[in-house]
Amino acid sequence: MKKQLISATAAACISLAGIALPASAELPITLNAGAGYWYFDRDDVRGFEPDDTTTTWAGMEWAFNDNWAAEVIYAYGDSGEFKSGGPDMEVTNWQLGMLYYGGSYIGEPMRVRPYVALSAGEIKLEADTFDTVETTINGGLGVRWMMGKRLGLRVEGRAIYSLDESETDYLVSAGLNFYMGKVDPDPIPAPLDSDGDGVTDDKDLCPGTPMGTRVDADGCPLQVAQVASIKLKVNFAFDSDVVQERFFADLGELAEFLKRFSDLQVDVEGHTDSVGPEDYNQQLSQRRAQAVVDMLVNQYGIAATRLEPKGYGESQPVASNDTEEGRAENRRVMATLEVEYEE
């Protein structure tokens, strides 16, 4: 009857693995079943000396993590004998304890996982004329060879000490095991890109970039080239180098531009119409350029070293000197600035 029980238990464990796995692939249970061999070191059991014998066994483990697991084992053999004759002997043993594994449940096949076992339980030696039940503690070493991700081969040896009889027996066993828990690593999640700039958060040195902003490899906004420009034109009355009040606002804008771009140097160009001697007009154009420079320096605080007045006389007209309107356009001071910058 007991032999049938242990066989049924082993068959149930293997069947349970095939049924339960699809329902819960994350259940950290290992089902074990196999055969073993008892080496009895004791000399006397109720006047008889037990002979070594075979046994079958089944068990189950619950893994707390990759290394620690709780285990329960039940072993039964009914072919035991005594060396000096006598009745046949049945050996029953159960154990409850802990296993400490090396390695991990997660990994590829053909891995070896050594382990240490420590447990307590009972051993029952039973014959026709007597039976004895003893409390035991045991320790052992084993190795689990993972033939597949879930299916493995287990081989171990244990020393089983009887607290009641102060005797040590030995059980060597081998069997198959089937693990029902997680055997594949969690998928690596795609890196986050919280601001949607194309650079993942783990590499983004400038998080929170506004949507649509062009960024570099570090996720920081690209410096975009910009061009700023300004053009000053101050007209003068005939034969005059006095800056008229209506041009003061234009000079103020030029001054603000120069303050914004403090490294700029400016050529202030003075011009005249063609009325009068050429030498006189050259000097007049220089005075007109100087008048604009003086106002930028004295009224707006621009450093004189940044301003270069240059008179061109009547040599560069922008309109015909044959008409009053054309000559009025030619009596002028010009300054044209353009700068490229990044922001």
C-alpha cells in the first residue's frame, strides 16, 4: 500500500507540473521525484542488523528567492532486509527543511546549481514483529543540473542522525525535478523620453525641453544662428554738420544695438552733395561723421574706441546731384551693422 502511495505521489507531481504550468508560470514551486539508497551505519534494530536497501522518494520545494527554498521530502522502501535474517523491513522517512542554492532559477539550460540541505524529520523502520519511529536531523550536499530551463536532474547525499538512538545513517539519491516558477528575465523596458526630444531620459542632460525644440545628442537645445542688423541714416541741412532732433530716436536705437553687441566696431560714414569745392566737401563729410560719433559717445555712453568717423566727401552719391531732392539725399551720415549670433 505504501509503495503504491509513493508511486502515486511521484506521478501526481509530474502530472501537476504539466497541468499547473500554463495556469501560473510564476509559481515558485519545484516538484521532485526519484530513487535512492540507504547506507545503514547502525548495528542493531530490536536485535537485528539492518542491511542497506533501496528507496523511492518524492518532494516539493518552495523558493523564497534565487537562493533559499523550503523543502518537504517523503521516502519509502519496502525491500529492506536484515543481515542476520529475520523479517523483511520497510523504511519510511520524511524531512522538512531548507535548501541554499548557488546560481539562479533564471538562465539558459545546461547550468549546474550546487546546494546545501539542512532539515529535520522522522525515520520509521518497520517489520512484521516490530516498528520504531525516530526523530532525525540531517544535512547534506547536492547538485542540480538544469537540462532545460525547467527540467533538471538532482543528485545528493545526506547524513541522517537519529536523536533517539544517536545513530547516523546515510541516504544517497538521484531524481528529476521540475521548476514551475519564472525562468526568463524580465524584459528590459524601453528607455523613457519624457520630453519627446528623441534623447532618452538616462542620457538627457536638459530634461523638459519644449516640444519641437531641436536638440543635440545630450538633449540640450541646439544653438540656432540668428542675424541682427540695423541701418542708420542721418540727413543734414545744406552746408551743416548739426544733427537734427528728428534723428535722435534713430541714434538711440543704434546705441542700444551697440550695447547689446558690445564687441562690435562701427564705421560712421559722412557724405555731402556736389555743391562747392571737393576739398571743402571732404572736410564737411568728416565733420558730419564726427558729429554723429560725438552724440553716440556723449549722449548714449558708447565708447569712442568702437566708433570710427570716416568722411567720403561727394564721392559716393546715392541720388542725382542735379535736383534739390537728390542733393538732400546725398547730405547724410550712414552706419550699417549686421551681426550673427546664437541663442
